[in-house]
Amino acid sequence: MTQSQKEKPHGSKIVFSAFLQSISSFILAYLTIYLFSGIGILYIAYDMDIPASLQLNKITFGIPFDSPLWTKDAIVSVFMAQPVSSFIMGTISILLLLLIKPKQFWLQLFFIWFFLHGFNFTFGVLSEDILLQRGLFRVATVMDIRQVMLILTIGISLFFLIKAGSLAGKLLYSKVFQLYPENGHTRELNFLLVIFLPYLLGSLLILLITLGKNDLKDYLLKIAMFVSLTPIIFAQISNNLIKSDKKKPKLITGTLLFAFSLIALGFFYSWLKNGFTLG
């Protein structure tokens, strides 16, 4: 057996581990963003005396929208809670990645996925709420924002989703361990194995646990995430930004992390299947 043949199994383990660690990070980042931003909505709604319940894929309110409790301040505060908190959390994740400079593959990917989910729960939610005339659309209505500005807002949201993907791509190729560095198509292979496939299968798992409760909003958010991921493959970085002190992803870490992410999904489902309320 030649040396190259001996290295192939080891190489396949690294690839499989990278995939497992990325999909695990995708799922854990999604759950963290969703839960924290959702609890933020519950807290503000509770403070406004508006009964609310955090469900698997949405927030439900215990009073109709023509109730006098839905004042202008209440509408703005409640429906702005998720995008604002998600934006803050996503921004902090990038700052932590740059400041802490973690060498572990899964932690690097976790920060990147956290950033992308954070921006998707900001600008993706903003776009779909305007299109479906719910949530943040009610904020625009009480603030008397004209239709032309709403259309412009969708365009701005798409712009920020694309810019988020471009930044994520630069961070991915400069600060994260690269598969097949000697291959002329290393960028495409890393995007496929570390970004696209984890996004695709991770999204399917999330949609699966909310099966029967999904509506158009859930699919639009997944499409918005894909819009944000597309620029990653085209991201350009200078050679002096590329770091060489990155740890290879280990299979045992990937396996344990994936098992943990599945347990977290199970806990997420059992906790929110009947809704969670404050007070």
C-alpha cells in the first residue's frame, strides 16, 4: 500500500468530522439564537401584560391584535425584540471570533453560524414579515411607513444578508481549517462540505421537528439563509490574512458534538411542543 493510499482513510475522517462539526454548530447556533431572541419577546410581552407563548417555530399571543393592550409602544417593543436581539448577538459572535481567535474547528464554525443565524433572524425576518404582512409589518403600519419604503427595506435587508455572507466567507477561508488545500477547487469543496450540506441537512432537521406546524414563513427564512450563504463561495481574501495554526477537525469531537446537537434538538422539541410562557 502506497503512502497516498494510507492517507486517504485519514483524509476521509477529517472530511466527515468537518461535516459533523459544521452541521452540529449550525443546529446549536440556531437553537441558541431562536431561544434567546424568543425569550426576549416573551419578557417584553410580559412587561406589557400581553400573554405570549414561545412555540417550536413561532410566538403566539393570547389576545387579538385589536385589543387595547396592543398600543403603539407595545407593537414596536414586542415585534422589534427578536430582530434587535438577534442582530446584537450575531455581531457579538463575530467580535468574539476575532478577539478570542479559537483554534477548535467546531467553535470557529459555531461563531460563523451564530453570526449568520443572527443576521437571518434580523434581516430575513424583516423581509418575510413585510412580504407576509405580519410581525414587523405591524410596526411599519403604526409608524406610518409608506409602501415604497417597505419595498426599499426589503432591498436593504437582502443587501445586508449578502454582505453578511461575504464577511462569513472571508472569515471561513482565512481563520478556519481548510479541506483539500492542495486542490485547485478547494474553495468550492469547502463551501459544499462545510457550508452548503450542513445548511441543507440542518435546515431539514429543524423543519422535521416542526413538521405539521410549518408555514410559508419557515421556508422563506430558509431561503433567506441560502441568499446569505451564496456569496461565501465568491469571498476573496489576501494571502497575508490566512492563518496556518488551525487544528484539524477530529472525528471523535465531531461524533460527540453531533450527538449533543441531536439531544439539544430533542430537548428543544419536548420543551416547546406545548409552548413556553413566562409568569
